[in-house]
Amino acid sequence: VVDYRTMLKSEQARVNGYLLELDHPVAGKVLVSGTPITINGEVTTIAEAAPEHGQHTEEVLLELGYSWEEIGALRDSGAV
């Protein structure tokens, strides 16, 4: 068992996919935790930034059946 400081400095933790670097659109390069789970021995090496606040609002509202006019009205009212 290692502590966080040791793990953050560990090259093996990066090779095993426990730590991944990702290019965040706002924060730049950030270190994030990977998953310790492998499938058929393959280590996940891809990390994606979480969506920006409201990034998928229009997409979700359209899927829920809102029209573009209704979405515009919600934006104008400050609801979204």
C-alpha cells in the first residue's frame, strides 16, 4: 500500500493507467485518476474532460421533445 504522494511520483502508476494526463479545455494539462480495471489485460490510457456546465443542454432538451423556439424561450427567461 502506498500513499498518494508516492503514487503521484510513480512511473509504474502511469504505465498501469492509474494516473492519466488530459488536456482540459480550460485548465490545460491536468492529472486525473484512471481506472484500475483492465479488460483482457488492456490498460485504458484515454481520459476525457468532463463536459462544461450546460454543454449538452440543447441536445438533452431536443431529445426530450422541446422545440428550438421553446429552448430559446427558456434561455431568454434565464431558466437554462
